[in-house]
Amino acid sequence: MEGFIQALKAYQSFNPPGWVAIYRLLPMWAGILCCVLGITLLLFGGGRAFRVVSGPVGAVMGLVWTPFLGAKFGLEMTDPRVPSLVAAALALVGFIFPPVISFLGVGIPLGLAAGQLAGPSDFVLGFAPVFLLCGMVGAVLHRVVSSIVSSILGAWLLTIGALAALHLFGGLVTAVASQPWGVLIAAALFALAGSVYQIAVRPSPEVEERLRAERERLKLRKAEQKALEKRWGAK
């Protein structure tokens, strides 16, 4: 577990080789499970299902970003359990109220980018307004954000899972993994396809609820009509 947490630290910075290398820590069965989960997220991860996704996403955000943000804001974390506690809190919040994860998931990376552009001395001035503004946009556009986030996560799980599941073909996997940009492009194409499907093709939760209600009403009418026909037939 410690090695896996150390591998996740590669996601604190732009490090494509480190991002891809995490597949080496996954056994074949875990790779197959990641592939199944990735495809599920690509097709159905947005909407109501995002509640299941947002918990783990919040936990990963807590583990990866807490030490990084603490260092950026000059906060010394003497207790190594702090990232784990933050991860647990964000996981709980994600399960209860997913838009918070959309707020943080959009606001933090864009805020960090703005802070980096502002420079070390003005990091907070660059980070804070972009974090708040973009986070609020992410929360308002929760369905779109949840579809995109679930598609990105699903695409990456599918890609890393495929590398882990194909350990038997060591030469092929090593050759593919040695080209991290190719792996990133493949994952990006999967994520784009999943996002387009969930946003433009798959009905929204509101439409699904309306269609479900219409099916229930139709079923009820058919049952009433059948009961009426049976009653008249008995006479």
C-alpha cells in the first residue's frame, strides 16, 4: 500500500512516465477489474452514478493534492496522517454531495495553474480567484463536469488496466509503456468518446426520470385496461 501511495505522488506534477508506470504495481486480476470499471465509467459514469465515482475521486484528490497545496501555502504537515484524513473527509463528502467534488476538481487544478503563472510571491493572488470562479462554474455545470470527469477517470483506468492485464505479453506492454505520450493520447481519445456519448447521446437524469415515469404510467394504464376488460368479460 505504501508503494502505491508513493506511486500516486507522480500525479502531483506533470509526469507522464510516472503516471503510466503505476500499472507495474497492479496484478493481472486488478488490471482486468480496472478495464471493466473503466468501460462502465466511460458509458455510465455521469449523472446519478457519479455519486459512486465522486467518493474515490475525492479520496485521491485528498491524497495527491493535500501535501502539494500545503507546501504551496507554506503549511507544515508534521503529522503524516493529514492527507489520509483529508482523503477520508473528501470521500465522505463526495458520496453525500457530489457537486462539491466537481467544485474542487475544476477549481483546484485551474487555480494551481493560475498560481503558477502568477509566480511564487503572488501564488495566493493567482490561485484564490480562479479557484473560486472556476469551482463555482464546475458546480453549476455538474452534469457536464461529472460526465467529463468520469470519462477521464474511466479512460485512464481502462488504459492502465489494459497494460496491467497484458503482463504476459511483457515485450509489447513495455514497448507501449515506454511511449507515455502515446498512452496519454489513447486515453484522451477514449475520454473524448466517453464524454461525447454521455453528454450528447445518453439522456440526462431528468429525461431518464421522465421516461421512467411515463413507462410506469403506461404500465399502470395497461393494467387498469386489462382489469376492466376482465371485469366486463366476466359479466
